[in-house]
Amino acid sequence: MTAFKQHLRQAPGRLAGALARISRKNRLLLLTLGGAAVASAALLATAPQPPLPEVQEKAWPVTAVTARTESLSPELMLFGRVESPHHAEMRSDSSGDVLVVHVREGERVSRGQLLVSLDPAHAELALEQAEADLADAESALASLQADIRAEQRVLAHMEDLYSLTSAKAERLKGLNARQLIATEHMENTLQEVARQGIELARQQARVEKHPQRLASAQAALNRARAQRDDRALRLADTRVHAPFDGRISAVSAAPGDRVEPGSALLSLYDTDALRVRAALPGNQLDAIKQALASGMPLAAYTVGSGSDIALPLETLAAAVEKGHSGIDGLFRLPAAAEQPELGRALNLRLALPPVPDTVALPVQSLYDSRRIYLIENERLRALEVTPVGQRSRDDGTLEVLVQTGALPAGSQILATSLPRATDGLRVATVAPAVATR
């Protein structure tokens, strides 16, 4: 400690010695630099201070819509295929060669139009034989009827003759009892009565069998007539006609083909019975069933076909297809509409029954599928909602339909998708609010 104090007492002397060793020119330079430093410090100390910058909260530019509560119909986007319950596959009923195929695949045909012609030679021969058998059966029935009439007349005569002979025998018995005639004469008469009785019984038995004989002959005639009609049908089947107005979907036969009974010739479908089958989501089935049960008409509209075609919902399928969770809806395609090809895929837009107290909003307004934001005093306020579906606007854009409960009239709802939308976030509406349709 004593050494340190001694060092301090010796410092001024040492400094003076050091300054003495600096030249006069250097001392002037040091004095100049020191004066400049003092002047700079004085200027900085007396200079005016600039105002501190004001920190402002950022306002996010957004768009908004003015909500309007009303009864709106949600819409379902469906995928359907065109089908027809009247899709017939024409097959050959007999064997033969294909002579002419009169139509081509895709061609429209009218009911009764000739489609395919088969060789009729064998069918014509069979028909001729059947007609001959029918003529034979008719002749046999006519002959039997004549025999029956003759046998009935013979029976009447035999009954008269038996009565006369029996009366004669009774008279002879009386005469023989009085011994006026010989016994042998009486016995001969009685034998004649017995023989006539036997013949009469046989004739009566033949007459009693007339109904059975007539029925048998009539059955033979009916068989012959049915055989003739069958052969006539087989001949007619060699010319295949369209059963209804339709369109040819496939042609399986060609001229020269040998076909057997059951061979496929062609297929066609009824263009007046076209319908569209589309799977309906299970969560909407109850509402759709209630609407159908109450008689409320539901219709789907085609999407992306140039012009919207209304397809009324006729009924629901009676069974759930394997691998599906919902039930198919069957939509009738109007006959006046443009008829699409069988099996063609169609995008449909089905309008469901209206839901009361519903607001239509842009899809950007719905966050996390359950929340929207109101704009109040340039701040966001979250509001929980219940989505009920979606619908398409006239310009093709989608809107979500939500139920909000109590919503103040003229509320401004955020219509911009913000990545960090939260309660209290400051926003600035950069576009005028538009009312939902």
C-alpha cells in the first residue's frame, strides 16, 4: 500500500517529463485534436433530438359479405349413370341361317321395325305339316259327330222296337196262360225280347260314351291347332322385329351365321324409359325420404352439359348394392330432353328440401368447418355455426349454407381466407360488402 501511494506521488513528475520530451510541434497537434473533440462533444450535446417513430398495428385487407337469413335448399353433387329398365336382348327361337341384318349398332328403330331375317325354309315345312295334322283332326271330329248323331237315332229305334217286342211278349204270356197259343211261340218271343235288350244296352253304352269320345276328339283337334300355331310362331320368329321404340346397343349376328335356339342376335334399349342411377349419401337419406313421402318434388340438374336438364327423382332403390353405404336414387330423364347414350356418366346437382334460418356464404368464410368471423369495428369476432350443405351460384361458384342461430341484421362476415384469423384481429375491408343471393 505504501509503495502504491509513493507511485502516485511520482506520476505528475513522470508526466511532465514525458511532455518535456515531446516536441513543440507535436504538442500543438495534440492540443488541436483535443479542442476538436471537445467542440464535437458540445455540438452533439446541444443538437435537437428527433421524435421517436410511432408503432401502428397492422390492418389486414379483407373482403366481406352482408349476411341474409332465409330458407335455402342445400345441393348435393352426385355422380350417376344412364340406364334403362327396358334393355332387351333379342335371341333366336329356332335354328337357322341368318339371311339379313337390317340395322346397325347405334341406329334408332321404331316399334315393329324389322331387325333380323332368318332362313324360313324349315319353319315353312313344319307349318305345312302342322296344318295337315290340323285338317286331319278336324275331319276326325266331324266324322265322330256324324256317327254320334246316327247312333242316337239307332238308339231311339231300338228303344221303340224293344218296347213293341216286350208288349208282344206280355200278350203272348196271357194267351199262353189260357192255352190259346203254343208255349214254344211264346218262348221264341221272349228270347227275341232278351236279344233286343242286349243290343239296346250296348247301344245305350255307346251313346253314354259320346261325351268322352267328343272330348278326346276335341283335345286332338286342340293339340293339332296348337301345334299349327306353334309352327306359325316359329315361322314368324324367323323375322325379328323391334318390341318398342329404341336404339340398337349391340349387334351379335351377321349374315351367314348359323344360329341355334337361344343364340344372341342383337340388343336394344327403350329410349323413352331412360333414367339415371346415382348413389345418395347416407346422411341425407332421411330428409330425402321425408320429402318423397310428403309428395314434395325433388329434381336433379345436369352439370357441365351446356344446358341444365331437370331430372325428377322418381324413387329410391329397394336394395343397397354391395360395397355401398347409401341407397341409389333413380332419376327420370325427360323424353323431350337430349337422350344420352346408355351407360354414360353424368354429373348431377340435386336440390334438397329448404332449410329455414340459413345463411349462404362463400366457401372462404367457413373456418375449420364450424366457425365464421364477424367484422365489428374493424375487428374479427368468431362465431360457431352449423353447416347444412352447399349450393352453386348462377355463375358456377360454390357457397356454403350454415345455420348461425341469432345473427344481427346486416352483419358483415369475413369472406377472405386468412391463415391466422383470430378473435380481435384488426382488418380493413377493401371491397364493398356484397349481399348473398
